[in-house]
Amino acid sequence: MNIDDIQAFLAVVSNQSLTKAAEILHLSQSAVSHRLKNLEQELDLVLIQRRKGLKTITLTPAGEDFILIAEKWAHLLLETQSLKSRTSLSLSIGAVDSVNTYLLPNIYEQIIHQHPTMRLNIYTQNSTDLYALVEQRAIDIAFVLHERIINNIEVSPFFAEPMVLIRLASPENTSIPSIHPQQLNPRDELYHNWFPSYQLWHNKWWNPLQSTHIQVSNGPMVLPLLRTPGQWAIVPLSIAQATTATNKYTVQKLLDPPPDRICYKVTHKFVKSSTEKALNIFETFASELLAQINYLTKYK
């Protein structure tokens, strides 16, 4: 089937008029009519009832059934054309929100600057969903906050970073460089369960059966919720560092701190040949950038 004939048919259907279809396609009405006849002859079916004096078209039962087939045909053509026009380098990356927001953008910027034709598809999901996406080969690389053992999946520590206390930059807070967990009122906490070992540390200092006043499912959400000097939240240092430039928040070191947050790199054991080069480029830039951040613990 000729795609021009199919597009003529779909234009007539969507506009319910040969005249309007011809205007949309920038063709004469006779040219549109000719394409419809070609399509009907090839299919050996009558798709449109032709009646003199009627301004709108009427589809035959066969024409109604053919709409879905024509739409699928047109969609496949677009996908084929998209395949031809794709750059040779593309990469799908997934990460938890805090990593995708506060660490990876610098890597993305470097790639875009030095490899402008490389296409990046960036996804933000929770760790569990990211494992599933890598396993399904829907994304090429992911950065998660817990380690799992899954067939055909490679998991390795990528970096670790300290957890710190963040509060509003009031005079009473900025004058205290470090603080012990026992000095913090749990009722003033904006809480997020960052990772399993963090939860165990948290339970050591505060009763897990007594819930905090505010709990959030997304770690960075704690920032806009810090409204009074007494409120506090524990966050990865990458988030805290990003906020200090605003002078709105102050960072305090925790005495007897929680474990460092480990970010794990997740890839499929059988990397697609079409993305292997792009994956190597990404990992090179990532290693270079992480080496420049002195508070991160890097893993080989």
C-alpha cells in the first residue's frame, strides 16, 4: 500500500470532506479522489460512498474497519522514519529523585556540551521501579539506594556521601556547627526514610513507634517545609550543599552520625551494542565529575 494513499484516506476521514482534506494536504480535490481510488483498487474494497450533492463523506462498513489498519500503518511509517533519523548515540538513564536533581545534572550538562548529537532519555523513579526498568531493558543504567540480587543485573556501589542536619539559617542555628541527636526534638523533624541502614540508626535515637510530625515520601520535599528555626531534617550532603548558596538554610554536622548514603549503579549484564559506546561516555564523565567532589567516597 502507498502511504500517500493511506494519508489521503485518513485526512478525508478526519475532516469528513474531500475538499477540506485537499486543503490540509495541499492537493487538488481530484488528486485526493485519485488517491482514494488507487487505495480501493489495491484493496478491492469500497471504502467511501460517493453521492452527488453531499458535502460530507460517508464510510462503508469496510471503510470503518479500515480506519484502525490505516492508523497503524501510518504509525509504523513514522516509527520507521524516526529510526532512520536517530543519532548513533543514545542513552536512557534512571535515578532516584535526589540523585537526579542534585548530582547527575552536571554530568548531563557535560555530555550535551561535548557530545551534542547524543540523545539522553532521563527518568526519575524509586529504586524498586528502576531495577525493574533495567531488567526489562527499558533503561540502560540506573542509580538506586539499595542493593538487590537479580539475575542478569549488575549492581555495584558508585559513590557514598555523608548525611547531615539541615535547618533554617537563624542566628541560634548558624552558631552551632555540630549537634548530637539527643539534642533534637523528634516532634520538630521533617522525616524521610532514606535507606534501610539509615532507618536502623534513626530507631536507635528516636522511638519508631512515635511518628514524627511530618513525614515525606520524597526526600527533597523537606526543604520547602522547613519554616521555623526549631524544625530540622537529615539529608544527604549533596542536597545540603545545593541549598547553602541561598543563605536560607544552615548545615550542621551530626555527632554519632548515620551511615553514609550509598548510591548503587545498576546495569544489565548484557549491554545492548547500540548503547555500549554511549554508556562508556556517560561513565567516563561521571567518574571525572565525582572525582572533583571532595565529600563523596568513590568506588572503582
